[in-house]
Amino acid sequence: MKQITKLNFKGQQIYIGLDVHIKSWTVSIFMDDLELETKNFPPSAQVLGSYLRRMFPSGEYLSVYEAGYSGYWIHEELEREGIRNIIVNPADVPTKDKEKRKKTNKVDSRKLGRSLRSKEIEGIYIRSKEVQEDRSLVRMRHRMVKKQTSCKNQIKGLLIFFGIFMSDEKLYSHWSKKYIEWILEQSQGTSGSSISIRSLVEELQGLRKIIAQITKQIRVLSNEERYKEKVRILRTIPGISVLSAMIILTELGDMNTYSRLDKLCSYVGLLPNESSTGEKETRFGIIKRGNKFLKKVLIESSWVAIRKDPALLQAFKDYKKRCIPTKAIIKISRKLLNRIRYVLISGDEYKLLTV
């Protein structure tokens, strides 16, 4: 009898749970009925792919890792190595109580591999490289605006702390050029307070410049072929500006991936938070999960839309009879999201409805 010296795993699935970090990856490898091994690898898809091909030749390699700091480049490299990979939301991974109490890289990778093998997890939707880069630009503007708001609050705080007040509240609230010049006039000198205020004003002016540059680039992007028509159609909906349209398009990606409105609302985070015990069912607020960028722009746009769309205004008034305005506007946001979904799928302009 001839001894078999060549391994062949053709037709067999090899499941790989990855706990990825900057300096190393912890890898747990499973088969249908076995947990094979858990070991550390250098942070390289090429090294992992070479190991799998050597140890499990001709096998079907399936891997998973949690969405996080690493983005999608690891996914792309794994796919190039012939490893079918998914990225999963950490909150969706089934976790035992003892795994919560003892959280290590080994525990996390084994948990991911085990869940992948039992088909208990589902990968998130991964956008194209082009859309990821566009979304990064749009999100950067949001981050800069947030920094700008923080900087303004710091300046206001220092002015109040040192007893520097301005009588013209209108000028104060709008952060006009005159108001900034007035702040600089009040902070002349070499005292610590003056230097601190001037430093913050310089930071604010730098942030304003960056935001203006990014905003200009986003507007240029909105006129490119892949966005121009969609932006035009979205802007026919009351409350949607060029910037909000670009946030919607870069965050949602391909609208056809959302087969139902409920699925879209779930992604955004506009579904009610429910709790039920026996026959008792309680609803309180909306779910915490969701896309915070989309949720924010939809709520802001809804406040504008109710002033321009009679049908939404009437719906808002009806909702206010049953709940407070901040809850009513969430319901309007879902209606606005439905309008967005309709125009993007159909390609038709939105037409104002009369009450």
C-alpha cells in the first residue's frame, strides 16, 4: 500500500477567527467538527495565506474580524489571498458570560471563529474603495465642525472666567468678523489670559479655513458624474442641502442593498427601542445603534422640512398631540428617510404633497 504524503483539503471549509491589532493578529482555526489551533501571527494577510495553503492545501478558507480601527484594508488583503472574509459588528457577536468577564485576544478570536463556523454572525455591508474615500472627506468636515464648536466654547468660557463681556448679544452669538476682532482687542498684552485667548482664536481661524476648504472640495465632488444627478434629485426634497445630500449618499452607498424601509431605518438608527415581558410591551426612545452621521443630518433636515412641506407639517402637528416635539421629529425623520429612499430608487424628483 502506497503511503499518502500529500495533504488535500479540497471541499472542506476552514474557519478563521481573527482578533486584529497593530503589532500582531491572534488567529483561531476551526473545521466543521474540530477546533484546530489558536496562535499569533504577524499583521500580514500574506503570511496568514501562506500558512493556510501550506497546512490546509486546497481548502476553502473563511475568515472574520470585528469592525474597528483597522477599516477595510485587512479585508481587501485577505480577499486577495483567496480568503473569503466578512467584517462583523462587535455587538452582533454572541458572547458568553465568562467571555465578558475574561476578555483576551485568544478568547475573542476563538469566539469569532466559533460563531463563524456555526453561522451565527452576518457580515456588514462593505462599500467600494472610492465611496470609502468620499465618505472620509465628508466625515472629516463633520469632525472639523465639532472641533470648531469646542474651540468656540473654550473661548466663551475663558471670556466669562475673566469677566470679559460684550453688550451686543446678536454680534456675540453669530461669531462675526467684528466679534472676533473685538475678542482680539480685549486680549492684547502678555498676560497668561491674553495669550490663551489669542491662541484659541488662532486655532478657530485655522479650523474655519480648513472647513471652508473641505466644504469647497465636497461641492466639487457633488458635481462629479457619480453624484451629480443623485444630489439634484435629493435636493428636490425640502430640507436637503448639497452637504446633507452628500452625507446621505456617502453613508448609505447603494440604496438597493436596503430591501425594506425597516432595514434602512435600522441601519440609520430610527427604530423604536422596545422591551416586552409577557403581554406587556414598552417603547422608549430609539435604538442606540445606528449611523450617527445620518441620524444627525436627518433630524436637522426634518426641522427644516416641516416648515417647507405642508404634508410633513400636518404630520408633525398630529404627532405633537400624542408626544413631545423632540419625539415627533423622530417620526418625521422616518418619513423623510422614506422620501429619500423613494427618489433614489425611482430616480424621480420629489413633488410636494398638499394636505
